[in-house]
Amino acid sequence: MTTYRIALIPGDGIGTEVLPPAQALLDAVGRRHAIAFTYDRFDWSCQRYLAEGAMMPPDGPRRIRDHDAVLLGAVGWPGVPDHVSLWGLLIPIRRTFQQYVNLRPVKVLDGVPGPLRDADGVDLVVVRENVEGEYSEIGGRLGRGTPDELAVQEAVFTRKGVTRVVEYAYTLAATRSNHVTSATKSNGIIHTMPFWDEIVAGVADRHPDVRSDREHIDALAAKLVLAPRTFDVIVGSNLFGDILSDLAAAVAGSIGVAPAANLNPEREFPSMFEPVHGSAPDIAGKGKANPLGAMWSAAMMLDHLGHPEAAADLLAAAFGALSDGVRTADLGGTADTAGYTRAVLDRV
Ligand code: NAD
Ligand code: IPM
Ligand code: MN
């Protein structure tokens, strides 16, 4: 029996509703594969912020550093500005633990009606740069409240930071369909994006077997809707990858099913697994949340921990329930969170 210590951060809103189903599924699948989990639960959230003035304690990252992985629900709630809650919890964890790859697979699943006429067979993965780029603390505001007020937000791209995530994307493509599409905007953004393109071209030269495409982010967004099957691995900056992953998830039916792995590929620090979606205040507390994004993220965690067969079993159960017609409302079904979870657990 192998036992893993998991740091559990449910966070806010439906984050607290989708993690228990993911945990139950991990435990059930684990039993069949001689894997066990112990969970340390951390109440880091907007509620904590309102009560104690901080999303997590100052030594938060140190407290979860020695865990084998982090499982997170979602962060953000009305009443706490989003940039305060996210820069107080999610983003510092990604950065402290050098989780510079955010891996976001998208598949059209059997039994899931997407919004497009024909998206059958879509199977792609967004590789999002996760610790630099457009997400930066550098900048400021001047002349608050005056007619001449201005805000400046710097984007920081480093050769090392871009190279390592693009290398990751090419190496991943070599295990899939050998095709990488780089998201750029070097026609409008004249310093960082030409730099990005240059680095991508250099990495592409080192991977002659992988087909390389480059698309401006605007055209890429359109192509993702019109011809989603033509993509395999899409690599993008922090912001472009963020937007593309919600778009691609919607093409596949719902952002409620989309998983994410925040990876520290060197394994010097724990990696963090979380659904792509947020805390969804509009449906929170109603039992409507689709827990599949969290479940699939848990499968990515199993994979990362070295248990691909257990991960495949977990996904077979979660996807199988959909093929049986048990679906939550975001997928056009009538099941609630608990009902879909039961159907999945029954299949394990
Ligand atoms: P959101 O993802 O929370 O919700 C967008 C829409 O998708 C809503 O209509 C919601 O009901 C629906 N939805 C999302 N997840 C679903 C699920 N599992 N099942 C069914 N429907 C689902 O995005 P938002 O509204 O932009 O953000 C709400 C809050 O979450 C904000 O505070 C935001 O900053 C935060 N957020 C956090 C994360 C994170 O922690 N990783 C990610 C995105 C947004
Ligand atoms: C995500 C989220 C976060 C991000 C927000 C909430 C800061 O949208 O994980 O996709 O942009 O990284
Ligand atoms: Mn996002």
C-alpha cells in the first residue's frame, strides 16, 4: 500500500462542493490499486480573509511544501476583490512552487452535447505558461479619480521562463500527434511577443519531428471554434493560455468538466491540481456544480504520482456515467452534484 499526503484547499463557493466528490472517487479508485490518501485540509479562502485579513497565513506555502500534491477547489467570492483573493492564495502557490506549466486537456466526451455542430474527436491540450508573462505585480496607478488617471501593467517574459514551457509543450507533442500551435500576437504587441516567437522558433528547430504552427491569438480563437479538431498541443502565455482553456473547454461542452495540473516538472516542489473553473457564485450552494473538472484534475494527480492505470480507471468511471446519460445541468442533464457523483462511484 502506498500512502500519499495531500494538501486540500477547497477555497470558496463550488470549490467546496466539487472537492469532496473528487476525494471520494480518489479513495474508491485508490482501494482498487493499493493506494491510500491522507488529506490535510486548509481553510484558506475569502471567508478566512474576511475574518482574519489574509487568504492564508504568511507561511502558507511552507505548510504545504512537504505534501505529495495539492488539490484545490476554487478561490474568489463577492465581497473580496478578485485580485486580492487570487494574489493572496492561488497565484503565490503557483509561483512559490515553480509550477510553471499549467496543463489543461480538452476532449469532446461521449454523451456530452457541445455547442458546435460537429466537434466529435476534439482532443487537445493547452499548455499555459503559469508563473510570468502578463500576470505581474509590476505597474501602478497614477492620479486616482482624476480625468488624467492612468494605469500601467507590465508583462514580464524571460528567456528561461518561455523556453522551459515551450520545451515542455514540444516534448508533450512528441507523445501525442506531433503538432504544436503557438499562440502569439506579435503583430500588435511589439516587444514581448516577437521575443516569444523567436524562442518558440528556436525550440521548434530542436524538435524537427514536430509540426509547428503559429497563430495570432485572435485568429486562433476563431479557428478553435471553426476547426477545433485541427489542434493537438497549443502553447500560450499566461493570459492567452487562460483564455484559450476556457474557450476550448466550452467547445467541448462546459467549463465544468475542464481539469488543470499546475506542474513543477522538476518535482522540487509539490504540483497542484484544480478544475479550470472558478467558485461560480451564481450556482454555489444549490447542488448544481459539475464535479467532473475536479475529478479529472484528481486523475491528473494520480498520473503525476505515477499511477496512470488508476488515473485511467478514475476517468473511465467519470466518463462512463456521462455515456450512461447521467449529466449535470451544465451538460444539459438533470443530475445534481451528488447524483452524478453516486453514478460515478457506482462504476468504480
Ligand atoms: P466561474 O468559472 O466561476 O463561472 C463561470 C460560469 O460557469 C458560471 O456561470 C458558472 O455557474 C459556470 N460554472 C463554472 N464551473 C461550473 C461547474 N463546475 N459546474 C457547472 N457550472 C459551472 O468564473 P467567474 O464567474 O469568472 O468567476 C467567479 C469567481 O471565481 C471569481 O471570484 C473568480 O476570480 C474566481 N475564479 C477562480 C478560479 C480558480 O480558483 N482557479 C478560476 C476562475 C475564476
Ligand atoms: C484560472 C483562473 C485564474 C487565472 C484567475 C482566477 C486568477 O482564471 O486558473 O484559470 O487566471 O489563472
Ligand atoms: Mn481561467
